[in-house]
Amino acid sequence: MDIEISFPGGKRVDAAFGSHVVHTDQPVALGGAGAAPAPFDLFLASLATCAGIYVLGFCQARGIATEGIRLVQHDQTDPVTHRLERVDLEIVLPATFPEKYRDSVIRAAEGCKVKKVLARPPEVAVRTTLEAGARGGAGAAAPSTA
């Protein structure tokens, strides 16, 4: 999948993929308008919603009502470096949730693809290219090694 990023103004950054556009913005304290989630917050939400879709699928496959089920993600950052140190996903179950599935629903949430990618992160390579014609009509884009 390719994701195309655009800069619609201010501190906003949009990501377009398929038929979707995801809008992001920085909080007011960081110079944005706070009109959309910050990119890092969206990253964190992707983990929680991914686990959520696995919990939802688990319940639907077993005919278990999802009313009253919540996932709460607790993010812990280092106060000095502001680096994310730990993420705890809490599955809050109603008292009516079948006891025999309480451990299994945890395993279902742990199947989340985002969690698995974080456990074995991919290599991320960053490079620049110049569009054809950007150097006075020169040919194909050439990678930069900056």
C-alpha cells in the first residue's frame, strides 16, 4: 500500500490511501489548531483499535454481545526523554462476560497486527527524490543520500 502525504496548511498533515484521507494536526500548544489528532496520537490509537477489532471478531464469532466491553489503553512515557516506554491494554469486561472466555479474549487482542509489528519493527528507510524536470528538465528522479 502506498500512502501519499500532503500539507494542507498550518501544522496539518494529511495521509491519503485508497479512498480514504486521514487528517492530522498538532495541538494548539505546539502551534497547530488542534483540529485533528496529532500523528503520534493516531499511531497510538491504531494499536488500541487494532486490538479492538480482534476482540470484536472474537466476540462475534462466539455470539458474545459486545455491549459493555471497552478497551482502555494506558501509555507510559519517560518524563525526561518523553519516549514511549510501555503500553498497557486493558480489556474491561462486563460481569456477564462468559468466564470461560476471559483468558481467550486476551489472546485474541494479542493477535493484533500492529502489536506484532511493534514487537518486531520493520526497517524504515527515508530518502529524497527530485521529480523529473525539477533540475531544469533532467531525466528520472535521483535519490539523495542526505
